[in-house]
Amino acid sequence: MSHLRSSGRWAGGLIALTVTAASTLAATAAVAGPAAAQGATPAADAGAVQAGQSCTASDLGKRHPFIKSTEVAPTITHFKGWYVTAGSTGYQNVTTNTQTTISVSVGLNGQIKGDFAVQTLGTVGAMLGLNVQLNYSSTSSESTSVSWNFNDPGYYGVYKGTKKVTGTYGSLNCNRVQQGDGSWALKWIEGADTGSYTTYTTLEEGAVRCEDKVPANSIMRKAQGLLDCGSATATAKHPAGPVPSAKADQAKRDADNAATAAKAAQSMKATRAARPATRAALDCQPGAYKIDVPGKVLNWSAPLLANDGIRLRESNWTSAHLDNWRLCNVTENNGVIEASLWNWGNGGCATIPADIANLEQAYLTTANCGEDDLQRFYIYRDVPGSSKIGLQNKYTGSMLGHDRYADGELIRQFSSGRQDGTGTYTLTGV
């Protein structure tokens, strides 16, 4: 039987985690909620935030990931049927064809630039005990070669493969919670944001025959399935070299079709995001607010110029109500408010620009109000009596914050929020 090996070219950028026998052959693991996800690896997650734990007002502008579900599937990325005759054993270089291309992604962020995405993938790897990619990468979409020592004649499947890891995640956010005695407290809750992720383990390469005994649900077993064992192709005599395989060819066609469909879906999603928002009537609450830095004098102001962003401005800086905001189309679910932020001065709604929405630290600006999740925000609140809040964009899932306490500083999105507490603001009535 042939043995698989790891390709050193694909090992870079991985965090070394202990791989157990159970996790090596893991197929599907589903986690019911944040407590179960965090409990999967107690030693790794001993200091992690968990739902129901207390938080403080400085945490209102932060978020932490938890894993809702995971699925591990052996996946063949490259394959070639190869026949070895008695006179052609020994080392041979076999060019394989692409079967599947896997790209790392978390939610909208295919580049894995934000802390939240890295934390999400790191949590997945720790839960499963697998070495997974934590930064953006993809398996090769080109034909690649495998150099292999064929000791015995026979019908082989020469392959490269990996474990594709997919699933869903949620976020834990700090929000006020009413307790059994009627009092209020700040606690980490399951926030409104959810999404999906994809990553993969170290790439392996090898060769396998129909008669080899291999572990069920392994990469090698997946490659053996492409050999079409029992068919005339597998049992007939062939000259040394490549062997046509209808099953492998169909798998390649299926992979190409899936890749085309995924690319079309992504293009359609991008088109929808870039499409100008249609103007919509807003149902705004009567009160107007400044959005201040807690305990300090700076507050948000809408842009004076069309292409400018929303900035921190000194409280004595006023210009036709550009620092006044109304909450519109307000809904509430499990204590979390969702609203559009309408600017009294320019009549626009706060938004993350569509063309940079997937970027860490994309700036906040205003645009014509419309039916657009880029203009919708979740508002996490301090206990009654305090006007401190944190804000999260519905579409991107990122929290709003700023780099510096300074006049003119842009308000930006941060995937995990600002860990120094500068993502907490005050909603001050005017």
C-alpha cells in the first residue's frame, strides 16, 4: 500500500496544534451554541469570553467569535489515474489535474485582514485539533505534479488532497440584560451577526490502488473512490502512463461547474452591494441625538463633502445640524436595537461604502437612504440610566470605532471592535 505525505510547500503559515487520532478522522461536528463551542477545548479556551459572563461599558463596542457548527470533509484537489507496469516501477513524476479549489474565507472577508476572522479560524482549529489555515490562501487551481516511488505495478490514483473545514459562526456582544429580580446587568450575549467560514488543513499527496486497505473517511479513501474500482478501466491491461477515468473526469466537471456557480453568485452579491440604494421613506423617532465620546467633548459629525467620511468633531463645532442624528425604522430583538442613523443636517443615512465594505477600517460616511443593510446598525446599550452604546454594521458585522481621540478623526469599522474601549459612545439627546 502507498503512504501519503505532507507537501512542505503548503505547510507555511499554519499554527501548530496537537492533532489527535480522533480529530484526524473527524467527519462532522455540530455545536449547538456558544457555551458548547467554548467547552469543546477547555484548556485552549479557559480565558475566552463566554455567553452569560459579565462585561463592562467599555466592552459595548467589542465582539468575539463563537463557532456554531463545523464540518470536516476530505477533499481531493488534484488527481490523475496512472497505470504502472512491471517494467515501469520506481520514481515517476505525474502531472495531476485540478479537481477542486478551496479558498479561505470568513463571512465577507476573503482576505482575512481583521482580528475577528483570524480569531474565528483559530477557534475552529483548536476545537477540532487540526492545523488549519489562519490567513488568506487557496489551493492551486493549476495542474501540478506529484513525484512518487511506485514499488509495485498496478492501477493507481495519484492525488493531492486536504481536509476542507466549513461551518457557521456567531458573535458575542456586550449588551444589557434584565435579570430575574428585575434589575439590569451588562452581559455577553449572542449578537445578531452570523456568517460562514471555510478553511483547510495541510495539503497531502500520495498514490493509492483499488486493492489497498485505507482508513474510512480519509483523504486517501476519497482518492480511491475516484479510481472507479471494478470498472473495465480499472481491471483491463494498459501501457504505463495515464489512464482515462470517467469518474475522475465527471468529478472534474462537477468541480468546474461548482466553481463557476460560486463565482457567479459572488459576482451577483457584489453587484447587489455596489448597486445604488433606492430612496426609501423612513419612520424616524422624534428625538435627535449627538453621538459623543463618553466623558469627553468630541462627537460624530456627518461629512461636509460628498466623498468625505463621518468624523469626530469638537462639541462647539456646529454646522446646520450635521452633528445631529435620528434613529429610524427602529426594531428590537432580544434587547438589541436595529436602526438606520439619519443625519438631520444633510438628510443622508450613515453607511459603509459598498466598494470598501469588506475592508478592515473602512470609513463611515452618509448616502441617500435606502433599503440597504450597509445602512443598518445594531445598537448595544448600557443598563438603564446610562446612555453609553456600541454600534455594529448589520452587513459587515464590524463594530464602529476610531483610532485616536482627535478633532477630525474618521469613524471606521473594526472587525473585533476597539479593544481599548474607544468603540463605546454616548447617545446624548439634543
